[in-house]
Amino acid sequence: MEYVGYVAGLFTLIGYLPQTIKTIRTQKTKDLSLATFLIIGTSAVLWTIYGLGSNKPAIWITNGIVSICSITITYIKLNKG
């Protein structure tokens, strides 16, 4: 069953990385919702903490990376967007 978690995490990352990469490249965030990325980022940080506390790598690895992506997009939105 743990493999299902890793596959789900992989798809989450595959879905999230294109926006992060595009935002880093273009530095444009005009059409991105700040609220969305703040909510997703907060959720991902909390899931990371949960995954670490529950010793569930499929959860903390995926959400740790999503946290980094969300923080990156939020930073660009607030400072350069």
C-alpha cells in the first residue's frame, strides 16, 4: 500500500512542477492567486509535519517538495510578481 502513496505523490509533483518552473523562469505571477498558494503551501507544510511525525515518507517527501514549490511561487509573487 505504501507504493500507492509514492505514486500519488509523484503525480502531485508532476502536476505542480510545471507552474513552479514557469514562475521561476518568467518571474511573472500576475495571473496566479496568492491566496491559493498560501493555502496550498500551509497545507503542504502541515502534511510534511504529519508525515514526519507518523514516519510516512510518501507523505513527508511529497509535501516537503510541494512546500518548497509553494514557498518559491509565493516569494516571487510577493517580491517580483
